[in-house]
Amino acid sequence: MTKNDLKLALVNSDTETAISSAEKLREFYKFVPVEEADVIVALGGDGYMLHLMHDLLHNDTPIFGMNCGTVGFLMNKFGVGNLVKRIRQAESYCFHPLKMSAITTSGESHTALAINEVSLLRETRQTAKIKIFVDEKERMDELVCDGVLVATPAGSTAYNLSAHGPIIPLGSDVVALTPISAFRPRRWRGALLPQKAKIRFEIIHPGKRPVSAVADIQEVRDVASVTIEQDKSIEITLLFDKEHTLEERILNEQFIN
């Protein structure tokens, strides 16, 4: 067993690949509980990483993920050797989540945090009708659509990209406002807004055309209005191998057919 010069914690998803990979690492490294760690080593896929980051939103310990899933966009390549050296040489990416504040048609208030995106989605066969405000100024009086989303740079290659939104370089300090299957205005492709912008959506006829709001993994149904802004009180740090940083991955995505 290798003596660590960093206190590492090890967590993993419940897949066979992640479990067996964790067993291999324990043969060579000593791990401590999460609350005692300098760095958390996470084994799984992007879905597991997203859930883990939500679980650790109020824990400022950096996370070094290794892919034991499918895509692994937020993960590094799995390997047993030189783990401590890889972590020491890794580049860090720090970011703040989006805070969603939603009010339902019954007057209930809900808040949730999103690392990738906040999306509004129609609940029935009828299209949603949504007003859009940016920093309290009305920018669109009626978007008729299946939905609309606000994506962070880290989340711009996820649902946002599938909805034909732009891929955002990490250093650009913007978020993507992207319509989902817009019917009117038909040619509107969305907007890039400063990360400090406060975005508010008001649902038109929410009783007749119900809409749900989803912050990554938390859904609020039958919303009347939704406000989204960056939560600077929380900072999340991910670590990436120098030869394959998250910034490089996002750049590469723009050249994939």
C-alpha cells in the first residue's frame, strides 16, 4: 500500500465497474472519511458526479473524478498508478451553481441549486407560453415553446447542446438562455447573458398551460414564476488531468460532427 502525502477519500457509484475499481484502488492507497479528506476521489459516470456534487454543495473539498461510466465528460480516465501525483498536478475548475427560486400556482415557494442547468418544461400536450425578464426588464412578452432553459458553461454541453444551444467556453463568464422547440418566435435561437444576470420567467395561463421547473435533479411542478441567478455563496472545485482539462473538453466538443 502506497503512503499518501494527501488525505484522500474514496466514493463510488453502485455499478459493478465502479465497485471493482474502488477495490483496486484500496489495494494501493489508504483512504480517509470524506469529512477528513483534502481531496475526494469519485468513481462513476457523469450522472453520479452530478449527484455527488449536489450532496457536497456545502463541502468545499475538491473532487477528482475517474470515469467508470459511459461518457465521463466531468471525469478523468481511470488508472491505479500515480494517483497522488495526478491529483497534485491536476488543474482546478471552480464554479458557482445557479439558484432557482420558483413560485407555484398555489403560492408555494421552492428553491433549488443547479450545476448544469435550470429548465422549464410543458406538462401537457399544449405548448407553454412564457414571458422572459432579464434584470427586471421584459425581454420577450411571449415565448411559445416546449420549454426554455438556462445553462452554465459546465452544463452547456448537456441538455443545452441537445436543444441546439451554444457551447460556452469556461472563461467566458456567461450563461446560455436556450429555447426548447420554440414555435413562436420560430427563428429565435436564444441568448448569451452575463452570469451575474437575474433571469425571471413568468408563465402565461399556468392553469391552462402548466409548466414544471427542473434544477438538475429537482423538479417543481405547476410553476407560476421562476427566478434564476448565480449563487456566489457556494463554490465547487473539480480537478482535471492537465492533458485533458474540462476547458479542453468543451473546446473539443465544438469540432465534433
